[in-house]
Amino acid sequence: MLRIPIGERPGWQARAREFGFGFHTMYGEPYWDESAYYQFSLEQVERDIEDPTGEIHQMCLEVVARVVADDELMRRFRIPESHWDFVRTSWENGDPSLYSRLDFAYSGKGPAKLYENNADTPTSLYETGFWQWLWLQDNVDRRALPLQADQFNSLQEKLVNRFRDLQFLTPGRVLHFACCKDTEEDRGTVQYLEDCAREAELDCQFVYIEDIGRDAEGRFTDLDDRVITWMFKLYPWEFMFREAYGEYLGRNNIRWLEPPWKAILSNKALLPMLWKLFPDHPNLLPAFFEDELDRAGAFEALVKKPIFSREGANISIVRGGDIQSLSDGPYGEEGFVYQALHALPQFGRNHTLIGSWLVDDEAAGMSLREDDSMITQDLSRYLPHAIV
Amino acid sequence: MKRTRHINLDRMRKAAGSRFILRPLALGVAAALVGCAPREEVKVVSSVDDCVDSTRMDEQQCEAAYKKALAEAERTGPKYRSEHLCESEFGNCRETGGGMWMPLMTGFMVASMLDDRDRHYGYYNPVYRYSKPHSNYYNRLMTADGDVIGRYGKTSYTVDRSSTRPKPTVSRTVSRGGFGSVASAKSSWGGGRSGGWGG
């Protein structure tokens, strides 16, 4: 695994416009950065990222099975009691999932270490599945990369195929896509999923989360008063559970993507549960609930993470009695978990995080994010990769 | 190969300004979204007799199809809060049980391919004749969700396959805005984020 400088494609900004990639620059800072790429060997990709991704996903499903069967664990995962049936039923029915992203610290040597699982609302999907794919294609075409250069990235192909399967499992329903207003990044992610779904010949509609309505029977409706029966929402389950329409969840006939049982996977309580069920697994970092910290004495430094948080918010480092806050944010009221500190590898001044994507239960590709600080956040730069 | 084998770039292109199309009518007339969606030929029939004359179905089958189309119209048809709004777009309207107004069904689609007989849905979608004067859609036939299938008066039409699928139920929305409050509260924290609730 090397960080290799490469010339930018001439006029790539125009190409981004052509393909509707509007958020490559945010607040005047580059988000998409193609002045360098990360080079991997095939063995690094397959042995160290792809295989562990599939295995960890199965371990995560084992955690879900344990949690739904245990009231005490449902409480630890901060699933509101009024929604226990909703979450459990979706698991027992085997409601199908679409995609997720595992975040790893990996330097090219040794096992990748799992930071967390973005199983409910992962973003940077378009950049990964399409835009970095196009970057590779363009650079091979102009001979800036060798002809045999490849990329761990079958995301788009797998998404389209998965939508075909989902249509088969969910016949006769229109799929509504939803995200919040005023977020170009989220809208772009959802637009991409709509493109993939249309490629699979699904009937799609779009509605903003804030515009969702309900009729007298408690069925959700879009702005044209059409009843929603199947919905992809780029919006966290833990928010929906606590909002005004949360009381209708489970009472109306809707199939959800991601399914409600994903509320257990996108939850940082997953980390100490994984460590309990699979102690000393090479891809896991030791992790603890707040009331188990007496067992964490052997670790010099712990990273304190909110049970619910997005994009690296509210992270701090605990060394003995000393707490150093690394990022602020609006999260933390539901409590915290603690994970043994394992710093991201550095390439020059860059701290680099690997996102490993799954479509359903299949490893499907890789994305890389860089930051000047130890914490990867929403403005961290996205760099492409190549297998050479 | 560890990457997607082929992506049809033409289908990934976004023409400038057309990225998020707003639907122009209350009903929502869809612009032609994708040029190369799979298409199929359908007959549009206006009555049971018409159905018997112009399709391979017999009278009993046509009678059943007609009843099914009427039920679909009741469930999925465009609904308006006043008679006037409905008539301004579709001419002839009737009141529904729920105090709304909806256009009379002009006819219904029957798949013309024999092998489509096996399909248990998508057969009998109702169609409506749009009749607002001076509109670009004047005298066009459309499905309940506003997909234009062609000019009124032909016996067969070539349509996107999506037009033959069942349409969503249309209901009366009694409130909106029950989702989104947590995101809104957290974003007012204002930590310089770009917006977005993914991760």
C-alpha cells in the first residue's frame, strides 16, 4: 500500500459537471482529490480487506441475532422499547438489506482493524462506485496507469444486481427514495442509488424526509399523496424512532431499506458486543461499555465514541483520568463506548482510513479518505485507489 | 477483474440543469426520463365491447379486466380537493367517497403480447385523457401517475414497461413533517458540517 502522486486528468471538473458530481469541492476545500492515489497489491486487497469484510459482516449478523433475543441488550443498544417489536419483526422476517460500509485502519501490513460499521446510512457511495471507477478508466485510457491496473470496486454492478433481487422479493411496489433537504451530498448519494435502481428497471419516486406525510390510516404519503409502500431512506433509524411519525412505524405496511434491524449494526454498542463474542479476533479492537471500564485497565489509551454519532463527531481520547476532546458535535446523550486506541496509519502528513463496502453480504469495493488530523470527518478528502 | 466490468456512461450523464426535475403539474406529468427504458406495445380500450373487438380476450375476460381497471382507478387515480381543479385538467370528474374529486377513466391498457397473459399484474392500468386547453399535454392519454402514453384516439401505443405496472395508492394526506426534526435540531448545532446525515 503506497501513496503515489499522479497528474490530475485535464479538465476533470468539466467531466464532473457532465456526470452531475457537484460536491467535489466543499466550502472551497477539495473533497475529491486526484493529485495522488493509493496503490495496493491484489493480495493486500483480497487477504486483508475483502475476506475480513465478509467475515466481520457475518460476525455482526451474529450480534444482531443475540441482541434482538435479549431485552437487556436492546436497552444497552438504546433501542426505544416502543420499537422493539418493529426491529425484532424485521429481523425474524429476514427483511433484505441493500448495502453498508465497514471502516478500517490498515497500513498495508498486518490485519485491518475495524473502527466501526456504517450499516444504516453510508455515504460517499457515488464517489466510490462510479466516480473513482471512471478515474481509473480515464487514466488507463490516457496511459497514466498501466493497462492491467484494476480497482477493488464492483459496487455499481453489485448494486444494480441487488436491486433486481430486491424487486423480485418485493413485487408490485414502487420504491420511494428519501433524504433530507439542503444536503447536496446526501441528495447525490440517493440520486445515484435511484440511477442504479432504474438500471435494474425498478419504478422509483423521490420524496424529501421532511415532506413525508400521513393519511388518516397512518400510511405514509409523498407530495403527490401517493401511499408509500417501499422506501429507501438515507436517514438514521435512531432519529426516526424518536420523531413524531415514529409511532406509525411498524403499524403501516412498508418495506424499508435499510431494514429496521440495521439500527443494531449502525450503533457503536456493536463494538463492545463484537469484542465480547469474538475476543481477540485479529480484525477487532478491544472495546467496552461504560460500565465495563474496569476491564480496560490494560490499555493505555481509549477512544470514547458516542453510541449514536455520524461522521466522526464527539470523539475523545481517554488516558487514565485525562480526557482529550478530538472533535465536537451534537451527539452523546445516549451514552458512550470505549475502544482501544489504534491510530490511523500516516502517509506523509495524511491520516488514511479505508472504507470497505458490502452489497448485502458480499464485499464490493473500497474507498479511501484522508485527513490532516487523526479523525476522519465529513470534509476529509476522498482519494482514488488502484490495484497494480 | 475486481471492478465493475462495464458502465453505460450515456446513462450516467446528467444534462446541465435537469438533475432534479420538478414535476410541472399537480398530477405530476413526468418528463421522458430515460431514453432507452424497455418498451412494450399495449392496446387501450374504452369499454368491454371495445376490449372484445380489439384484443384476444373473450367477453368474460374483458368484463373482469374492466372491473379490475375500475377498482385500480378508484385506488390509484389522481385526486383533487375540488371539482373545479379536477375539471380544469381532465374535464369529466366525479366525487370519491373521501370527499375528493377524480377524473373518469377514459379507458384501460391491455398488454397486446400473448405471453403477457401469464402476468398477474400490469394488465389493466386505467388511463385518463388530459384536456387542459393550451397545455403541451392537451389531448394526451396518461396513466394515474402522469406518464404520457401518447395522443388520444389510437388503438395501440408503445409504452415504457413501467407504465404497465400497478400504480401506488393515492390517499388523502392529513399531516406532513413528522420526520426530520432530530436532523434539524442537530444541524442547528452548527459545527461547520456540510449537511447530510449519512456517515
